Amino acid sequence: VRRWQPNQDWIWQPGGFGVFDPGINALSIATYILPAMYITSAVLDFPENRDAPIAAQVAFRAANGSDVTMDLDWLQTGPQSWDILADTDAGQMVLSGGGSKLAVDGRVVHEEPEAEYPMLYRRFAEVVRSGTSDVDLAPLQHVADAFMLGKRNVVEAFFD
């Protein structure tokens, strides 16, 4: 949070999502590439002086019976990581670098400069021009479910 959203108090307010703000990005990818899934448990760490979580561990079960986990932590220091790891019967996939690098079984198969937001804004412009809608509510539903089902831990106060 100190790196990407310093001094942005809105993110700590009710409805501000806390650590789930960047987690939505990962959930958007996960809900696109994985079978439908639902939350089986969650643990949310709320700083004693904030109304949104600074860390979360969420367990899911996919429709095909696979277990999926998500670990979000805004207390990470040093170089920031943004990784999605998928271990399957066919091998391991790692999406890293904000979605800019894809490796399968340790071999990089795609890499380009990080361009998440420029691509997103281009897509927004296309949708506005065409008068269409492009919405996936599943990531928001998962966040809402985590807040509803998750065990709340109170952790030490957080100050930017």
C-alpha cells in the first residue's frame, strides 16, 4: 500500500476494499481462466485503526473440485510481487510482473513491458464508443463473500 496507494485514506474506509483493491485484478484473471469457484474460508487482517483489511488468505473450491488459494499482503516490503501460480496435472503456470510475464513449467513463453492500465483504458474507450458493457461481476462477488464469510483478525495499527 505504501508503494502503490500511499496516503489514500479512501481505500481504508468501509467499501474501500483494502488489500482486495489489487486483489480484484488477480480475481479477474482467475475467474476468466478457471472453472467457476466459491469461497470455502477466509481470514482477513484488519489494522486496529482501519475499516478494511491489510492482508487476506482466501480458500476457494472450483466446480471441478480443485482447491484454489489467494494470499494478499500489503505489508510486503522491498520489491513488490504480483503473481498468479497455477499447479495442474499438466504442469505449472506462473503469471508475474503485473501480468507482463507468463512462464509454463519454468520456461518463459510470453514477456512484454507491463501495460495493464494503458490496455484497460483503451478497452474503456472502446466500450464507451460502442455503447456496450463489459462487466464480470464474479471478482466483486468473491470479495463480498470474503468480507461476509471471513474470520476477522485485528492486527497492529497501520500508518502510512
